[in-house]
Amino acid sequence: MDGSALRVNISTVETPREDTVSALVRRASAGDTRAFEALYRDHVGRIYGTILRLVAMDRARAEELTQEAFVRAWQKLGSFRHESAFSTWLHRLSVNTALMALRGKRETESADEEALELAAGGEIPFCAAERGDLERAVSELPPRARAVLVLHDVEGWKHEEISAELGMAVGSSKAQLHRARGLLRRALGEAA
């Protein structure tokens, strides 16, 4: 076997090609549970990670919502039109699942959060923090600010997408992102 054939085989194993994923999706849509299991294994890590950040690092809640997202994906698989990558469709469905759960359990801001927001009005330079400190600080953000921060800064969504998904104006999305970053700067500055 020559080296080029080996490279092709390795890349195929590490990252499933889109035509392979499409074949799995088609088989799963026809009721093949093994094909769906393969899709689950390929995508569960990223989906769980995104949902975990959206639910403030609540691992039990993230596991529950990840499972709910995959149940919905199984139920809606027939509606996948193969116009975009399956991973994009699944990711969007999963984020929607988590956001609907957060909307249903919308928390009201406490007086402490309001005070923290006012105190964060001044610009504090962002200092590097250990991953645990950053995750903890993100998990303590108010839910809407946390959702905007995760969707924009971690997942790469545009403000227009976030505003449509969260039912807010584009300006509100930008304001929530600014608020979240300020609160993070404040929290990480105090931790240092």
C-alpha cells in the first residue's frame, strides 16, 4: 500500500466525509438505528459541550438536554433536506432545544446581578485565566447574556442569527454581548 492511500484512509477515519454522513443520514431516516448511533457518536461531544456552556456548566442538565436534542433529531430526521451539512442542522436543532428549555425556565435577574452589571460599566482589561475560572465565570452570567456570549464568541453565530433565535433585536444581542464581556472581565479581574 502506498503512502497516499494510507493518508486517505486515515483522514476518512478521523473525519467522516460528508457523503458518508449523508449516507448515514439517509439510512437513519429509513429507520436504521445503527446508522443513527454512528451519527450520535460522531456528534455528541460537540453538542454536549455547546449545551453545557448554555446551561451554566450544569452537567446533569446538559446531559438531559443533549439526550433530548438527539431524540428530537431522530424524530425530525425526515425533515433534513441535505441542503446544508448534517452537523450544521443538528447543531442548530440542539441549540434550539437548549434555548427553549432556558426560555421555559427563564430566571429573573437579582439585585446582585444588577449591581454587578452597573459596576462593570468601566472597561477593565481582560486578563488570562485558567479554563476553570473562565468556565465558572461564564456559568455565573445571567442566562440571556450567557446565551449570546456562547452563541457569538464560542459558536460563531452572527448577531442577526442570535436575535432571530432568541427573539430579540440585533441591538439587544450586541448589548447583551457587551454586558456579558464586561461581567466576565469583572469576574476574572476579581479572581486574579
